[in-house]
Amino acid sequence: MSAEDKASDLPENDIGPDAEAHAAESESDTIDLSGAEDGPSEDELINQLQADLNEVKDRLLRTMAESENIRRRAEKDKADASAYAVTSFARDLLNVSDNLRRALSGLPESLDEAVKPVIEGVQMTERELINIFERHGIREVTPAVGDRFDPQQHQAMFEVPTAEHAPGSVVQLIAGGYMIKDRLLRPAMVGVSRAMDVHVDTKA
């Protein structure tokens, strides 16, 4: 019997174990398209990308705003440092100005001719000091009698009961105050009026 006759005698379905394994593997490799769309849809992806983009834009705007605020603060600090750099030095010079003013205000009306040049020199020194103050934005605060007491610029040294002025008014200027630009360098020292005490006669 030939090899061809032997092959023809085999059953048609008797393929052997190797063929069955190969068939099972091929079947497992078959792609089931019925559930292919398990991931997010195209609209969902677009919405997610748009949300991410909006978040990035928001963070960028916040960062830019914060950077601008930092820049403005730095510029203000620089301007303040330049404008008020002489504050401590000017405050020390106020005592010099006060002493010059006291010396001039305490002079008698009649002066010896030999003393007049010295007095004129003191007066020139005071005027020059005032001019220097003005060049650096320093001005004097001198409330007049009857002005309303301002706690932002005045310091009350004592109270005077009086009916001549409304309570809380300046009745005496002891020493002038000073401002540097828009800041208080030293308050003006003043006396302040208060209402007179009313005594009720209970014997009547």
C-alpha cells in the first residue's frame, strides 16, 4: 500500500493535537468588534481638553497678576525709600531748628551793636535750615489758636477749661510740628480747650 493510500484512509476530522491547539489559538486571536468603544468619546475628550486649557489660562492670568503686584510694590518701595531716606536725619535736625528759634525768640528788644552781627548770623542759619527742609519736602505744621485739634498732626500736652473756644480747639502752640511729604515727622505740641466744669448749687 502506497503513502497516498494510507493518507486517504485517515478520518477527515482526525487532525491531531497540534492542529487543534493551532485552531484554538487562532480563534482566541479573533477580534471582537462588538465592544471596541470602551474608552471616552470624542466629545468627552474635547470637553476634557477645553477644561485643561481653561485651567492653564486661569493659572497664567493669576501668575501675571501676582507678578504685576510684585512689580508695583517694588516700585512703591523704591519711591518711598528715595522720598523718605532723610527721615531720621531730618528728625534729628528738628532739635537744632527748635534751639535756633528759642534763641531768637528770647532776645531782648534792644541789643548792643556788637551783638547784632551774631544775631543776624543765627537768623541766616535758621532761614537756610528752613530752605533745606523745603527742598526735601519738609514743611512745618503750626496750627493757629482756635483751630480744631487734629490727632493725626497734633499732640495735646495739656487741657485748658475755657468758654472762649469750643472744646477740642487749640488754645496754645508750644512747638510746631513737621511733615515730610505726606508723612508726619513730628506732631505739633499744643494746649487744647475743654468745656468748663458746671457747678450746681444744691443749697438754692
